[in-house]
Amino acid sequence: MIKALLFDMDGVLADSEGLSIAVGIDYFASIGVKADESSFRDSLGCGERAFFDITAAKLGLSGSPYSYDEASAFFRKRYTELIRGRNIALPGAGIVEKARACGIMTALASSAPEWKVMANIEAVGLSPAYFDFIATGADIKRNKPEKDIYELCLINLGCDASQAVVFEDTKGGIESGKRAGCRVVSMLTTIGREEAELYANAAVDNLASIPDFSSSEELEDFLFPHSSELVRYGACWIKPLEKKLPYDAVLRAAIEAARKAWEHGYAPYSEFRVGAAVVSARTGRIYSGCNVENSSYGATICAERNAITTAVACEGAIGIDLLVVYSDDDPPAPPCAVCLQVIAEFARPETRIVLVTPDSEPVEYSFSQMLPRPFIFPKMR
Ligand code: THU
């Protein structure tokens, strides 16, 4: 359920990135340095300081004649002159009013200085009153890609991250929204589709590509059509197989696959063979692997990781419903800590880990029993 929309300004509501870059190029020209559009590519969307400092560094300037304070003053003067009387609304900026009419809260989260945010709001044809909260670069110490500006919005709106959708157009902005725990929709106004689809949860050409909606549910269905079918497995969202095969049969087949792999275990040094099998949640397929040791001991790869990497090579991101470890240890060997961390990337707390030996009954644990607090990279949580 979407309770709030959090908008970046430049490149999302306002067609101002080009204007900012033109003024930036003018500033560097004024100190005798030639910059072009590409000089600003890595510094967009992360606040004025980054806009100038990162670009200056890229141009090989570490001090005089470059000065951030002078650049900032130059920018404010020239930008204000250029924007006066202009309409810089990007198509679809009316979504802000539409959302409010449906009872969805709205916030603006721009790393730009406050004067620029206010000038842009006016030049877009909106009013500050259209937003339940406005955060600018002045409200935070750490700029995008840190999560602070979006977290500040969430706190002020009293909204849980899972119920807020961020609209962004730069890599740094997407990262910021993700780190705050929100779902992020990327505009294709500034970055390309490939990058947007890699980093954001959804991508649209611009806000005008979002059809009319009259409720939060309609908007959710358009932006995240499969979201209700997706289940989080560690760092991955997976659509699980609708009709699962009977568990007993799956377990038997997985044990047999792990046993066969165990027979192939390459363990001339430890003489301790291990086989493993994982069952993919999306397809129900079983992938196996065995340990592969090496003359340089540290280069050894465990059976579980070999099974998992094979599964990923065949399917892409996977969800693991069941993982079998086969050895002739007593008691049966569990996955090592490194393997548990790798399993964590693709497992749910209830994922079954079954330990098997040739002579004893299988022993079952849940993944959360084996690793109660797995580490998952913040933006993937
Ligand atoms: N081993 C595995 O295959 N999986 C584990 O989780 C633990 C250890 C293998 C690696 C090495 O070949 C042998 O067991 C002895 O450490």
C-alpha cells in the first residue's frame, strides 16, 4: 500500500538539470577552464557542493582559481536570472496534486539549496503548499547518495519506508531512496533504461507515463504490477513456483542429487568429501555441487557454494527453499560460516537446511536456526 510519494526535484518534476549544467559550464569558463556536459555526470543529484567539487576534481582543479564559494554565488545569480518567467515543468508534474486528491501524502526531497528548490517549485507551476513536507540540502549534513534526506521525509510524514515510493532520476538519488528502505521509481530523463532497471524497482520515461489513477491501489498496480507475487529471499525478490511439488518427493530427489555430487567430491587433501543440492523456489529445479579442493588450500570451494553458483548461472537470482548437505561426518556436517553467508543472500528464515549422511536419518534445521542475523547489504534489504 502506497501512503506517500517522495519526489526529487531536478530531472523528476523540473527540467532543470540542463540549465544547471549550462550554468556550471559558464562558471568554469569564467575561471578559464573548459568543462562540458560529461564533466558533471557523476555529480548530478547529490547537492550543490558535490556538483562543483566533484566536477572541479574531475577537471584537475584542487584549489585556485576554483573556489566553491565563488562557484555557488555565480550559480545562484546566473540560475535565478535564467529561470525567471520560464516554465520548467517536466511532463506529468501534475501527479503531485493527483496523489493528494487520493489521500496519498507528498514530499519533496531535493539536495539543492533552499533558494533553488523554491525557485524551481514556482517555475514548475506548483506551490510549496502542495507538499506535506519539503527537505532541501540545508536540512541535512550528508547528501544523497546517503539515505538522510529520505529518512527525514519519512520521519516528518510519519510513514514507514515500505509504504513510501521515491521518484528519482540519478544513480545517487536512487541509491539514497533505496538506502532509506523505500521502493524507487527511476525516471529515464537523466539515466538510461538499463541503469535504471538495474538500480531502481521500476522505471518510467517520465511522470506523464503514469496513467490516471484514483486510488493508492491503482497506482501500486501500475508501478509494481508483480509486487504482490514477489517474495523476498535474502537480497532477492523472487516469484515462487505456484504449485510446489510434494515436499517428500523434492527432499528425496535433492538428497539423491547431493549424494551423487558427494561421490564426485574432489578432496585429496582433507579426504572429506561434501555434496550439496539446492532447490530453486522459482522453478523447483535442483542444482548440485561438490567441494573442490586446491593445492593452494585457500582456493578450495565448498559444495554448497558450488551448488548455489551453478543455480545462479542457470537461473539468475534465485530463492532457496531447501538446501541439502551430504557428508559422512558424525554428527552430519552443517554449512560452514562462509557458506551460510552465501546462502543468506538467497534464503528466507524458514528455508530448510537438511543435513544427511549415508547411515543416519536426515536432520532438518531452519536457516534462521543456523544463522539468525544474516548480513544483507542495506540497499538490498
Ligand atoms: N566443506 C564444504 O564443502 N562445505 C562446508 O560447508 C564445510 C567444508 C569442505 C571444504 C573442504 O574441501 C573440506 O570440506 C574440509 O574443510
